[in-house]
Amino acid sequence: MLLSLPTLLFGFLLRCLATPTPPAQATLSGHLDHAPAGDSVRLEYHGHIYHQRVRTVLSPAGDFRMTVPDLKGGTAITFSYSGQRTTLYLAPGDDVRMTLDFPRFDETLVYTGRGADVSNYLAQALWKFEFGPAGDAPRPEFTPTITAEQLRQTADQFRAQQQAFLTAYAKAHPLPADFQRSTALDIDLKWGRKLLEYPAYRRNIVKAPAQLPANYFDFLAQLPLKQLDRYIKLDRGTESNGALMWFLNAYSNRLAPDGTLGTDPAEARRHYAQATADFGPSTATIDQVMYIFYDWKMEGNLDGVLAAYPTFRTQNHDSTMARDLRMLIGRQLAVKVGNLAPAFSLLNNEGKKVSLADLRGKVVYLDFWGTWCGPCMKEMPASNELKQKFAGRDVAFVYISVGDKADKWQQVLAAEHLTSPNSIHLRSPEQDDVAARYQVQGYPTYWLIGRDGRIITRTAPRPSTGPEAVAALNAALGQ
């Protein structure tokens, strides 16, 4: 017998109702004792397509309840309230309740309800291994006197303690298998990252060679480096993707422990050979590693990156990375030492237009800063003293405020007495982002531009260095 269309549709509807699709949302509720009033509970996480943000108001009694939509399986979620934050874990259908005493946020954090086990592991591990009292194995910390051997021993003990805690917790509580695997990987990657960062700590902080044993990097053989391709673009709802990217950033110290990148093209081929030996034929991983490495060296060693680029272009498999690196090289070439500094024309604090060309014939001490930047503001008293030392000489102290509203900028200039006859105060509006043209990566950043308008240095000494800054300016005046 032939069935009518309405009958077929009705049968299809019944089958859909009989096997419902698992909900892609969860519920999070909680109570925060002694929490400051006047803020909102906020959640952030990656949904199926978009980065999701959910918020709700904390009641006067310290309670909240919210639906968490668009979960793609178990998902790591950042919870924040009034300056405190933590990571929890929700899967579709979970109904989790959070309780804590706000002044002792991490110490008292507890979850109950369906799906609470993973979040409780994250909370307990965070307290045990980051914020709470030190455990049986001391946390590996960089100190000026620690040797490579001592760091390795401490890091090994700490890693073993983390692994043992994960194993014991998983025996006592049901943890998803994929979460256990990714958390074990997190532990390994953070251990490896700490050891990889040791040469950079010695180089940049201690200002002394690392004195690495010949076999120092043998620890890399204990990591699943040849299996990392599958994690590069895989968002598994844990911190592993973040841990992986931090690890790959730190791997640059394996390629250049002393921080240098030579201009011999053969050096790039040696770096690729080393990465291949460590990671195997891991196309996506090696592409990422080498892109990060050359991006890291771009600002301080552009000539080395230019020498390495032909090898990168030949070996790289990711056209987007090749395009991005080529674009970054072009931008860095525009601000290479010896080149003319990028032109700008901005309004000063009196509403008059000032351009870099107007200052030709003077040495320009250029300060990219913002009133919102704590380190920038700390430099201002020393900057005022430096200006006084060069009053009446051919030095223009040019301050370009980035990211400030006009009224706040004017208020700070007046309150902090930052104006002077030999200083020029400019504000860069969003539609004319001078800092981007100068490839500014952090604040404050100081440049020296010569009388001829050419870049002397992109890393001029800060005013607080005192004699060092004075010497740099005197040298620039003598050129």
C-alpha cells in the first residue's frame, strides 16, 4: 500500500523524536561567598564555529545560573569574575554547580553535579601545582644560579608528580579518555617548554651563556614529537593547543640556543635538518616551527631571515604561512636600520599638525606609549629628566600616544607635567595607526632617528637607563 506524503512525514517525525539529538548545551550554576558586588560572571570558549561569550549578573547573595550553548563535545571554558579566572570543563548535557570562597578562590573551588569530575581535576591540579603550597617535588623555577642539570632534575620530579596525580585521580573518578590523553600531553609539553626556555633565560635575563651539556636536548626524545601534526589544527576542548603553541615557540631555542641567526644560507638547511630529525616528516609541525622561528628573529636579525627565506620558501608546504612571512619581511624592510623612517603627520596636544619631515635636522627620540600602559607611565619621570639634560640641543622628544581617547590623553599630559619646549606630544587615532607602520610590538618602545630622517635604532635605551640613554643620544648627535 502506498503511503501518503503526510503519513511519511509523520513517520519521519516519530523516528526523530524516538532518537533525539544530544543537547549541545550545558548548565553552570554556582555560589560565590564573599564576592565583590557589581560585576558579571563571564564565560569564554570555542563553539562549533565562533568564539563564544556568555555572561550573567551575580545576585546580591552571590548566586548565578546560566545556560552554556554551542558546545562541541567536552570543551574547556574560561570562567571569570572581578579579576579572578579559572578553567572548567563542560560537555553537552552537563549540569555543574560551582562553589567557592572568593578571597580564597583557587583553594576553595569545588564542583558538584553531572559532569563535575573533569572540572574538579582541573581545579585541584591548579591548586596543587601552581597556586597552592609546594608539594613533595619543588616547582621548577628559573634562578640566576640554577644549572641546566639542576633544572632538568627539578623539572623531571615535578612532571612525575603531575603524572602520578593524573593517574590516581583517573582511577578514582571517571575522566573521558580523550581528556586524559590530552592532559597527559599538556604535562609533557609544559615540561619540555620549561627545559627549552632555559637557554633564553640565561641569555636574556642572566646575560650569560647557558653552558648546556652536550646532550641537553636529549629530553626531546621523550616527547611524542612525531605525532604532533594531528594536534596543530585540532581544537580538542582542552589547553593542549595552547600548550603546543607555547612549546613550538620555545623550540626556537633548540635551533638557536645562543639566540643568533647567521646570514649563511646553509644555516637554514641545517635548521630544517634538525627539525626533521626531532619531528620526523611532520609537515604541519615543521611548517609551524620554522615560521615561528623566523618570525621571532625578524626584528633583531632581519638579514639572517632574508638569507633563510629561500630555504623556507622551498621547504614550506603552507601557502598562507609563506604569504604571511613574505608580508612580515616586507614590513620589516620598511623599518630597517639605515632606511628613512616611515612618514607621519599627526595633531599635537595644541591641535597643530606636526610631521616627521618638520623635524629634519634634529635627532628624534621617539616614544610609543599610552596612558593605559603602566610601564610607560613609570618611565615618564625619567623621561622628564632626560629632556632637561638635552634642553637647547638638537634633540626632539616625540611622544606618540596609541590607543588613548583625546580627553584622557590631555588630562594625563597636564597632571603629570609632561609637556616641555623640547617635547612634542602627538596622538595616533585608529584611522592613522603609526605604530603599525613602525611594527611596534610592545609598549613603551623607543626609537632613535637621525638628523637625516634615517633610523638609527629601533631599540633605543629607555629613559630610566640614565647614562645609557644619554650616551645613545650624544652618539646620535655626533653622527
